[in-house]
Amino acid sequence: MYPFWEGLFIHSTLYVAIVSAFHVLASHITVAAAWFNLYLERRAVKENREELYVYLKRSALGLLVFAYVFGAMAGVGIWQTTTAANPRGISTLIHNFVLYWGSEWYMFLIDVIGIIAYYYTFNRVSKQTHLRLAWILALGGTGTLSIIVGILSFKLTPGLWLETGHSLNGFFNPTFWPQVSMRFAFMLAITAAWALFVVTGLPKGYFERERIIRYAATFGLIGIVAGVLIWLTWYQPSLPMRARAILPSRAIPQPTFPLIYFGLVATFLGLLFAWLMPSKQRRFMALGAMAVLYLAIFGAERTREVLRKPDLIFGYMSSNQLLFNDMAARGIKSEEARLAQTGMLNNLPFVRAPETVTNTKVTFGLDDPEVATGRVIAIQQCGSCHSISHQTAMNIAGVRLDLRSQANLLRMRNLTTADKIDNYIKAIGGFPYMHPFVGTDAERRALARYLEAFLHDTYPETRPAATAQR
Ligand code: HEC
């Protein structure tokens, strides 16, 4: 068991989401742009269209600076944020897929050196050789993407791995191919926005401008239609029943779906407009399209992550980093079963001792040892999905922003006393997105006391005294 970081101002999982949505934007641009540029470069060679190289060179420079520098930095950011938010989850992935990640890094190395070589060899090597470099970039990028998707989709559908424990079974899992294909399709739309951005930055009289806009729009429109079809007919049907139950549930916060639909429709219409009127395209439109895409990607990636709630690795490890099933192939025994008997405190090396919690500055009620104990339990059991203290909340213009705040949920359910909360916790396993509470009766009681104190401190009007006075 590892420590768990709640977050600061915003919940730790949101750090992961913000950094990775940017990384997805940048990395998908690079991979699809590599294919788009390859397509253009082949035309340039075959049809002897020198002018296309002007665009290619500009696009390559943009990729080099924006995608490879900032995108790659965000990739490192994903390692940092996921390690802070859920160390044991990332550790499990590393233990299963270290060699896959190793090969992914080799491919990434090819990519990074490839883009530099690609950019600096325009007009310096023969056209055929340069075209080969374009092929290497496209294939290398697709390789890194596919390997990462294998690991990502494993979390949602570990498939046969749960029985055999073999990493290849986990890698080629039931949602691997649908997800690779869907990403590939949507990636074309992201890249279309990128191409519009690059080409609208070229001088006004640039001869190939309108034709490139049309090519890009065509790529993007085909990508969106294909992506939606793949989602409806292949990816969604391959999701496990439990994930399909989560999809319409409250686990996916509003306005996620409107955001995704808006992103899709707006991008589709934008690209259609670009196709119909290539001469009307301006740079700020392309920038707007990228911003819309960032938001849609944020929503879509987050939905993909929430789909496997309450698990981190479906059917194996819960979001709070406990193993809840036996896995015979690896000689692993369920930890939840054991901890429900022995209790959480003193049985998990990294769960902080209550005495140390009392000293923290998180205030309210923590001088009471039972409440302090409850906080330790709350961090471990509920903190991975809920805001459970003021540390992960922000007040902006009088509005409290937090992630599924316990205080808010308890207030809405009118669970204002420790007794009521305690009773309610016994039943949370009934929700599709939560596991049952793990721990002894005394620990659950302590948790209820802490949540009560948190609720009363956040919303003083929920104190019984306040209610009685009215
Ligand atoms: C795997 C993630 C996860 C964990 C861990 C988790 N919850 Fe939840 N919980 C959710 C989600 C998702 C919702 C739905 C949020 C919403 O309604 O906005 C929810 C809703 C709730 C609600 C409101 C339910 C209702 O009636 O609508 C309560 C109360 C609650 N959780 C308590 C807890 C407590 C106490 C713990 C720790 C013992 C806990 N949760 C741990 C994900 C989790």
C-alpha cells in the first residue's frame, strides 16, 4: 500500500486530467500530422509540386516546438501526477508492462530524432530519402500510440489477464483494437485543425493554401464520421456490462456529454465550412477549433477513466488501491477480504497514524482522536474519488468548487449526523460506482464522525443546533 495525495486546491485526479488532456491533444496531433504530411509529401514527389514543401516545413517546425517539446513535457507530467494520485495503480502497470513501455520509449526516441532529422533535411537529401523519413515518423508515432493504448485499455478491460496473469493477454484485451481504431479516426480531425492553423499562418499569396485546407478538411470529416461509427458499432458494444451501466450514471459529472457532443458537432461544422469555403479560413478559427477540441478531449478521456469506476484495474484493484479479488495465476489474495476482518489501521504500512493527523493544519474537530482516525480512513477509502477536506476545494466568487465533495453530497442527502452517515456508508456498495466500505465497525464509525465534522464545518447550517433553533 502506498500513500495517497489528496491534491491542493483541486483534487489530485484533476491534475492528471488537465495534464493528460493536453498531452493527448499534442500527441494525437503529432501522430496524425505525420500521416497527413506523408500524404502531402507523396503528392509533392509524384506530382512534382514544390510548393507543398513550404507547408511541410512549417508544419514540421511547429510539431518540433509545440508537440515534441510541450507535448513530451506533458507526458512526463502524466507520470508525475499519476504517481502522486495513485502510486499503486501506476506501479501495477509498470510491473506488468515494463518491457512494453521500454519499447514504446524506443519508438518515441525514433520519433524525436526523426522529427529533427525530418525538419533539418528538407532540400538537403534527395526527395525519395526525405519521403522515407516521413514514413518512419508516421510508423514510429503509430507504434508509440498503439502500445500506450494497450496499457490504457487494459485498465478498463484486463480480459484474459485476470485468469492467466500474462501481460500479452492484458495488452491485447477486448477493447484494444476498437480503441486504437477510434483514436486513429478522431486523431485525423485533431490534425485537420492543426493543418488549418499552420496553413493560415503562411503568407497570404501562398499558392497551395486552399488545396491543403481542402485536403485537411476531408481528412478530418472522414475521421469524425469514422470515429463516431467505430464508437457506436464496435467500441461501445465491447465494453463490459458494468461499464455500460456507469455511462449514464451520475459518476460522470455534468456537463461532460454536452461538451463532447458540442466538440464533435462544432468541429464537424467547422471542417465542413473549411471544405466549402477554403478562402475564408483565418488563424483564430483554427485556434478556436483547438480550444474546443481540448475541452472535448478532456471530457472524452475523463469518461474513459471513469468508466471503470470503482476500479482502477477492472475486477482487480479498486480506486483506493486495494486488491479486492483473488488472482490464482499470480498467487494473489484479496486484500479487502482480509482488511474487512483486521481493520485498516495498523494493517497498511502507509496509512498515517491518527496521532500525526491531529497535528496537521486541516482544523475542524481533529483534536478529537476519533475524528482524526476518521480522517485517515476517509483519505484511504473515499479520497480517491471525493473531495474530503478543504484542501481540495476552491472558492471562486462565492462558489465552492470541488470534486464530488462529501460535504455537498451528505448535505443534499440530508445526512447531517454521524449516525445517519454511518448507516448510509453501510450501503454505498449498492451503487455501481462504489465498493462497499472496508474496515471494522469502529473504523466506519470514526469515518462517519469525521465526515460529520467536515460537513458541519463546510456548511454550518447543517449543524443539529442550527436546525433545532429554527
Ligand atoms: C471509486 C470512486 C469512489 C469511492 C472510492 C467512493 N465514492 Fe462515493 N461516490 C462516487 C461517485 C462517482 C458518486 C456519484 C457522485 C454524484 O452523485 O455526484 C458517489 C456518491 C456518493 C454519495 C452520494 C450518493 C447518493 O445518494 O447519491 C455518498 C454519500 C458517497 N459517495 C459516500 C462515499 C463514502 C463515505 C466513501 C468512502 C467510504 C465513498 N463514497 C467512496 C465514487 C466513489
